[in-house]
Amino acid sequence: MSDVLDPATETRADTDDLERRRAQEKRLREVWATPGGWRYWTSVNNTDIGVWYASAAFLFMLFAGVLALLVRTQLAVPDNDFLSADLFNQAFTLHGTVMMFLFAVPIFESFAIFVLPGMLGTRELPFPRLSAFGFWSFAIGGVFVCGSILFNAAPSAGWFMYPPLATNKEQIGIGADIWLLGLSFIEVASLAAAVELIVGIMKFRAPGMRVNMMPLFAWYLLIVAGMILFAFPPLIAGDLLFELQRLFDWPFFDPARGGDPLLWQHLFWIFGHPEVYIVFLPAIALMAMIVPTFAQRPIVGYSWIVLAAVGTGFLSFGLWVHHMFTTGLPAISLAFFSAASEAVAIPTGVQIFVFIATLLAGRVIFSVPMLFGAGGLVIFVIGGLTGVMVAIAPFDWQAHDTYFIVAHLHYVLIGGMLFPIVAGLYYYFPLISGKLLSDRLGKIAFWLMFTGFNIGFFPMHLTGLRGMPRRVFTYPPDMGFDWLNLVSTIGAFVFASGILVIVVDVVWPRKKQPKAPINPWDAGTLEWLTAPDENWGMRSIPEIRTRYPLWQEKTLRREVDEGRWYLPDAEEGHREALMTSVLDGEAQEVFRVPGVSVLPILCAVFLGGAFIAMTFEAWWTTLVCSVIFFGFLMAWIWIGTAQIPEKEKKDIGRGVSLPLYVSGQPSAGWWAMFITMVGDGTAFASLMFGYFFYWTIHADFTAGSEAPGAFWPLTSLALFLAAWALMAVSKRVNTSGRTTLFRLLLMASLALTVAASLAGLAGPWFGGMDPTMHIYPAIVWVIVAWTIAHAAVGVVMQAFCLVASYAGRLTARYDKDIHNVVLYWHFLMVTAAVTFAVIGLFPRMV
């Protein structure tokens, strides 16, 4: 047999291969296309949602920056009347609120949604419609909160909203309700993003990408998303108690009726201090991608930096009380939380030293991203040093609520967050537009920002040590603050001019500018395989063997672009991605990714409408919006989840076939339900924390009340237990193919759930517990109502499974829905058991 190739045959084979690849690309392009016209806003592509998120977050940041300049102008000289006291308080409150809730967290969610799929080697995150819903919720809630200042109705009690000032409706008007309900709606977006990111990182990595090969950015985002699940729910629980007091006069923070304002501080700072690290860790994640690229070598100490990030996230939940050192807590509490606050400096320092070691070990290429990154680290280190100072209780007693704290906060947040964000913007902008930002303007912006920031905020340390309190709108002359405040105001305007240069650089037209080369920085990670002018992410999904595949596998780009790897086609007309195992990245399923839909927008609009109407106590409008939202949500779930595929398996390329449908623990929906309920359980635990907090501060917690008694709570618990058992059995029965029995068990469980809910309500109702009279009936009613609301969701899920079974969508083979619903019921059972055991038995035990 001859070894010589026939030139004609070789040419024909090459032509056939090229035509096949072009046909594949055409089908992929059609499937992943962004719709045109007004339907563009119904897109769910991660590239679109990421850009929308980032753009909205930057606009909110600019709005907050203008408010900050107004505040600094007012404080520039003594006895200034540039702003009234009320307008100053509104501007101050909105500045902090917007920076913390509408910029710091959402901007990293935008980076994650845009960059993470490519970095993981996947086509898309698993629930793109959830990302779209999160964005629209964020945008609607943000406009509602920010727009309030135009009507002189903005919140004015501080971005921390301490009671009793903020619960006093006579002193603080509707602005506090706008803050509470608007931010509760925005927090829905953050929790949705957390679910999306955790499932995406755990289950949608490229085949072969084991957990110890994940990019550090993915590690950091996984940690941060987990922190969101445990940090945001306590604030949601606090918002619920707060709004019940403002709307219905339930006395959660009223000492005259057994409440305590300190509970709000605990719940707020259980969120508030991890929030600092929720902001800081993604910034470090960006640096973890930028530093190796410009050192042109892999990160030094990969395992060390991962462990340090985990340690930082864990320790951050033990620091909240250092915001409360001056509230009269016991000395042992002060010692414990002071030590924890000092300890967090250790893993934080490890991460910074890893970057320094990487730069020293490599050959550093100086660039605008590195300039902003290095400047941010310098500023953050200064903020960290002052953080160690205020972690010492005696010093904190002196510096608390002075401008020293303002300086510390801004050094940590701007150095640890804003500078790395700008570094990430310059680094990743070629993936957005295919063009590079201006190197010259970037350097001008850096020096204006770096110089202006230090001129503006460093003097505040001295202002605070001289005794200037926070949150004052003016001050008399000759107090020693005059020239320091003037210098700070000048620095603020210099800093703002640097931000303005960046805005000009980003929006400047680039039609005549040549396209940047692919991977202009010569980075080693997978996101640089994606093309900015294509929506499909990876042309084909590669198998990963190293942490820096673009550096260590020189032919990988060509193989991916030529469709030599997995899922190179979309012959069935569906958006598809590979779902892999959690630890080892073994391919398990071809996952059908939901496509373009208007339903996320409609759900966000009407859920937002319900929250906004509630703010103005327009109860009928609230009810109508809630019902419409529920209808669209059910339509979304019905058409967008657990669809039965047209065949069992699909050939994904290279001789590998994978199923198109898996259920139970391997499925993405099961993980999404589990993660959602972890966050939900954290909110419930926060309410139970409130119950026992009130018990600890009262000699007679129940104020002599015998209600709700033991009979009704324990009856409810027994009925819930029976309903849960029937649900668990029904899943097994469905698997065995006994459809009629399965439906009967579902109906019986549904009836028991309704009976259990009525019994749960009967205890406080027949006990005559008036939630406006004392804290005990109020907290009992809240915990019972929380459980019954979750039981109502369980009833909807049971009814959904019944309808799906009769419609032929829920069968013995295709049973995702019942697996996910039974998982929900496990969490519901724990909630019911804790609720009714505590309210029925605990008062009698003590």
C-alpha cells in the first residue's frame, strides 16, 4: 500500500471538512443569536446580560459619586449651607446604599456572568433566564431606590438604617420603606446570581477540569457565592421584621413592648461585615487572573491562595460584632470578636504575598491593568492596617463613629474593590468589543484616581482622630477640621476627574480603531478562546488537562476553533452545554440551555410592582401584581424546565455519547434547589436567632402568656411529618412505575399539608396572640407565618407535579420534578420541626 497521498483526494477532503465546519458554525450562530429590535432586551446570552449588568452598575456608581461630591462640597468649609440637613442625610444615605448594594456586589456578578462561562470552558451558565431575571430585578429596584431623591423621598436614616430612628414614621417618612422593600427586591437578584454561579462552577466546567484545576477566579466566585447564601438572608430576615414594625406596628425594635434595637444591628452586621469580603474577594480574584498574565508564569502557591480565600470567607462571619464594640456587650464577647478580627489579617496577607511572589518569580510586563492592580493593593494594605487598629476594642471606643472609620472603610473598599475593577475593565475590554482601551488615557486616569484618593481620604484619619463625628452635615469653625475637610474635598474632585477619564475612554467611538489581536495579553486561561463577535462561547468544548491550557497546549486554539472537540454542532436546534461531575469534571449530560424569553422581564416587572406598591401600602395593587407574577412564574417553570428530549442520548463528538436527561443528585435543577434552600434556611435561622435573642434579654420572655400551647403546634408538626413521609414514598412509587398510586399519594400529602398549615395557625390564633402588644406574640406569629408560607409553596409544587403527571411530563423515567420537590420537602420538614417544637415546647421547658 502506497504512503503517497492523492492530491485530488486530499483537496476534496479538506473542502468537505471546511464546508462541514461552516455548516456547523451557521447552525450554532443561529441557535445562539441575539434577537434584534425590541426583542434584543429579551436576550439571555451571558455576554449581553454581563454587559447590561456592568453598565447599570457603573451608572449607579456614577450617581453615587455625584452624591459623594455633594456631601464633600457641603463639608468643605464650616457652617456651610450648600445642602440642607435633610438633603444631606438623603445624599449620604443613598451614597452608601448605592455603593454597597447597587455597585459593589452587582459589578462582580456582571464580571462573573460575562467571563465565567469562557473561563470554565462552557457555552453558558446553566440558568441564563435566571441571570436575566436577576438583572431586571436589580435594574428596577435600583431605579426605584435612586429615583426617590428626585421626589425628596429618599431614605435619610443612614445606609445602615438603625432603629429606633428609622422605625419612627413621624421622623423618617416613606424613605425608610423605599430602602427596605427596594433593597429586599434587589437582594433577590443577588441570591439568584449566587445560585447561578454556584451551580455553574460546580457542574458546568469543561471535561477534565477537576476542582484543583479550576481558575482562581472560579474558586473565588464559588466562595463569594456561598458567602452570599449565608450573609444576605439575615438582612432579608431583618428587613422583614423592620417592615412589619413600620407597616403594622409589630414591636420588634420597641423596648417599651419587649423589643430591642440591638437585634437589627446583629442581623445587619451579620450581613454587613461578610459583605466587605464579598466585595474584596472577587477583586482579589481579578488580580489572580491579571498577575500571572503579566508575570507570564503560573501563580505561585495555587493551593495556598485557595485555602487563604476559604479561610477569609469563613472568618468573615465571626467579625460582625466589631461594629458593635460600643453597644455595651460583655467583655468576653469583645475579646472573642477582637481576636477574630485580628485573625482575618492572616489569610488576607497570604493572598497578597502570593501575588508579590508571583511577580518576583516572573518577568513583569507593565501595563494599565497591572498599574491599577498594584495601586489598589497599596491602598488596600493601608486600609487593612487601620482595620487592625479598629479591631482593638479600646482604640475602637475612641475612633468609633468618627471620620477615622470613614477613611478606613474607603481605603478597604476602594483600594480592595474599585481599583481592581478598573484593572479588570482594561484587561477584559477586548472580550467585550474586540478593541483595546487607550493606554495613555488609562495611565492618566490611574494617577488622577490614585493621587486624588489619597489626598481625599488620608486626611480623614486625622480629622477623625481630632474628634470629627460621622454623619454631621456641618460643623463650627476653629474645631481643627477646617483645612483637613477642604483638602479632602479637593482630593474627592481630583479622584472624580480620574473616573471621568475612564468613562470617556470607554464610551469613545472606536469604529476606525483596528481590532485587538486574539488574546492580546498572551493569557493562559480559557476565556481567551472566546470571540467577542460570537455568542456561542466556545466553538467546541475542549477537554482540559492543565490550569493554563493556552500556555501549555499550543494546538488547543486551532482544535477548538475547527470544531475538533465536543458539541461542535447544533443539529437539533437547541442551545447545549456539557454538565460534568462536581469533583472530577467527568461529562455526565448534554444540558439543554434555555433560550431567549420575555418571561424573566415580565416576572421582574410584576414582582417589582408588588414590592413598590407595598411601599405605598397600595394593597390591592400589591395583590394584583403578585398574582400576575405568579402566573408568569408558573409559565416560566412549565415551558422552561424538565423538558422531555426527543431522544435518549446524543453524540457529542470524538465517539462519546451522553444522555440528554438526568434527574436527582447529578442534575443541575437538584443542585439549584439545594443551594436555594440553604439560603432560605439561613434566613429562617436568623428569625430563630431573633426568637432566642429576645428570650435572653427578658426574665419573662412570654410575658405570662400560655399561648400558643403545645396541642396545636405538635398536631401541626405530626401532620407535616406525615405529609413529608408521603412525599418521600411517592418518589419511590413513581420510580417503580405505579402512576395511579403516585398520584393518590401526592393528593393525600397535599391534603395533609393544608391541614398541617391550618393547625399551625390555630395555635396563635385561638390563643389570642396580638402581635402588636408584645414581642412574644409578634415573633411567634412571624416564625409560624414563615413556615406556613413555605408550606404554601410546597402545596404549589405538589399540584405542579400532579398536573405534570397527568400531562405526561412526569413519568417513571423523566422524574426531575419529583426529585426536586422531595428535596424541597426535606428542608420544609426541618423548618416545620424546628418551628413547632420550639414554639410548642420551649416556653414550657424554661
